Amino acid sequence: MAHPTDFDPYFEWLGISPADRPLDHYRLLGLPHFESDLARIERHADERMAKVRRSQTGPRGVWSQHILNELSSARGCLTHRETKLTYDAALHGILSASQPVPESADVLIPPPAPSWEIDPIASAPVTPALVVIRDLNNDLDSPARSPTPAAGKWIPVVVALVVVAAGLILFAVLLGRKSDPRDRNSSGADVSSRPRVGSDVTKERRTKAPENDSDPNLVRPLANGKLDFPVTLAQLHGESLAVEVQHGRSVVAGWKSTQEYLEWTFRVEKPGVFRVRVHYTATEPMHGGRMMVSVGESRKGCDVRSSEENEFHYEEFYLAVRRSGENRLTVRAESVPGPEFLVLERIEFLPR
């Protein structure tokens, strides 16, 4: 399929001019290099993903999934402490190498360490993506196109970074195994290669099927067990539903029918009961509607309450997740008394 070569999705959708390339995670999210404000990183990612999603069904929707994947990768890397530190160090090295050293400076100043605290993602850490992101137009139009001279100058640097990152990961794995007291017997001999019969690791290998963590929209629990379901990760079922940014918040608006609903895919390690909070706003004509929140056979309905204009509030109730592994959360409109249903921002699952 031929694509118009004059269309630049990075510029048209994200406002990134060719002069601001090659891209890195911060430029992709519209942030200054080494931004340490977690809330700002999340907000920028939500806003940009919402903007790209609006073009998914248009004539240029072929580009949207590529851009969404890159935005999701950037978000996952920069909101995880370990991967952000590794990424920042690599980016700082590239930026330093690409600029002349001031005559008065003997040593380059390293980037500031992040000041925010964040719960690490419960799943395996996201491996930092390469600092330089490929040109999407080249990928779609000419897969076999050789690198341009401008892009070629980065190849040795990127290869060196990959080698260094792989070495650091291998060192960390070996160090962790060396320090594990279960890997040594009473005489001090290393028994790490022996299977530990009856251990949690052995049981998991026997009973747990391989899981696919490649879905950028899969919701995973944080270290404290909380699950966060922003609308930017939801699958929208309905022609009028759309993700918009209203007053700095990513929301789903245009909900007009009981046939329309939202769906998230998430994963939990074990069944349990969660305290659920549905964050939304509703005007007076929306008052009296009713929503239904469900996970598998567990369902909970609640009434929609109107609020002051642009004021967000939440409904709270308990809901059981009856099986471990992958589940689906759905939110449906059971009744729509006015021209539109509520304006939804996010849903939270808080462990009891």
C-alpha cells in the first residue's frame, strides 16, 4: 500500500519538527530532557496518546499504532526508576558526545537524579528503548532503505550503548544469584544449578503458562497492588465514544448509547476483592443515569450523580476478581436519561 511521502505523523500529530530530531523519549512526549516530575510525564503521555487515538480510524490511521507503541514505550521507560536512570545516563552520553566541550570545563556535569518516588511496576522492568527512534516514514515506505549519513553517525554510539546495557544487566543478574543464600549449601558450595523441588520457582514453571507482556495497553498492578485504568488504555466500543483532553485531563466523552462501552485488559497474580473508584464528571442532564462495572461474573451497578461544571468526583464500591492471570474490565451505560452519559476519567482498583 502506498503512503503519501509528504505526511509527517510526528509533526502533524505531536508537533515535533524535523529540526528536533533524531527523537528520544523526552522529545516524543514533549518534555525537557531529564524531566523528573512523574505526574507531568504521565500527563504528557496521556494527552499525546489521546490525540493520536483520534486519528486511528481516519485515512492515516496506518501510522497511529506505530506512534502509540512508541509513546507507550517512552512512558513505561520514564516512569520506572531503574529504566529511567539507565536511559538518562545513555542519553546524557549521546548528547554530550554530539556537542563540543566548553574550553573552561574539564568534566561534563551528569544529569540530575530524579527526585520523585515511584512504585516499581510489578512485572519485569521495561528494557530502555534505543535513544534514537527510527523515522516512521522510512519504515512504512521503504523497509530496505539504507541509513542516511545523518542517521549513520549514531550507529556506533547506539551499538556501544546496547553492549554496555547488556553487560550491566548480566552483571546485576550474576550478582543477585551470588547473593542468594538459597543457592549455597551448608558447606558454601554453589548449588544454584540444582532444581529446588517444591519451591515457588519450581511450581511456577510447572503450572504457569507463558504470558504475553508485549501489549502496551495491558494494565499491571503496582508494587502496592493498586491497578490504575486510565481511559487512554481502554478499548472503545461505540461510534460516538472519543478520548479527549478536557481541563488537563484525558477523558472519554460522547457517550450516548447503552450499546457503547469501554473495556480494559489487566492482569493479577491472584484472585481478590478490590475497592473500586470510578472517577467521572456529569452535568445535570446526565443525573440519574446508571453504570454497570463488571469483571467476569462479578458485577456492580451504581447511579450517576451530577456535579458542578468540570468538577470530578468518584463512586466507590467493592468488586471481586475471581481468577488470577488476565481479566477484562468493562464499563457500560445501563441507562442514559439525557443526550449524553457521564464523562469518564479513570478507574482505580485498590486492594483491601
